[in-house]
Amino acid sequence: MTKRTAIVALIGVAIAGTACDLTRGTAAPNASPPPMVVNVGPIPGPGEAHPSKQNPYASDKIAMGQGRQLFNRMNCAGCHGDHGGGGMGPSLRDVDWLYGSTDAQIFSSIAEGRAHGMPSWGVKMNDDDIWKIVAYVKSFRTRNEVQPPS
């Protein structure tokens, strides 16, 4: 009787083990895995920005001033310098920009971040505040610049 109990127990364990095998999928054994989507990220150059958004604060001097305050409050000046002249991060006063200098491209750089140190601020800031920073940065080297360097 003990042999029979042992055999029944062994069969029960074997059946339970195969029924609980959650590691196996339902795909055919030779099926290829699903294709992986790999986000490469923004590519340097003058390419098009994702959406062709318009900055609602493009010529609003009050928004540019608020953008300067946000630039300092979010510590953009820590990398890009007090007036965007550069430092650990690139100068924002240059004519040529690696990821594009249109309002939409600058918005994308701030919101999504860039390789080699530029964090993604889109998760910490709302679009309105990012547009104000864009307006402030775009005011550099113009007569509309808020508190230009002396």
C-alpha cells in the first residue's frame, strides 16, 4: 500500500507540476519573438520636429520674464550658464544648434531631453512653462532679451 501511495503521489506531483508551468507561452516552439520597437531618440541635424507646434508666448515679454525665472528656478543656468552662454551644457546663444533652433525643436529638447546630460523636463513641467522657457531662450541676442548680459 505504501508503494501504491508513493506512485499516486508521484503522478499527482508530476501532473501538478506541468499544470503550473507558467513559464511556457502558447506560441509554437519555432515561432520568432515579436519584433521589438527600439527608440533611437532624436537625431542631430536640421530635421523636422515631431509636431509643428507654435509657441503661444513667442512675442510675449511678460512670458519671457517668467521664462527667465523658470530657467533659473529649474536650474537650467546650472548647466547652460546664467544667460545661456554655456558651461557644462552647450551655449544657448549660438546661431547653430545641434538639435534645431525652431520653437518646436527647442520645446522638444526641453520636454524629451537629449543624450549626454540634458534631462527630460516634460514629466516635471507643464507645456505652458516649457513654452515660456522657449520664449526666453529665443529672446537671446535680440532686443527683446530679458536682462541681457552686461
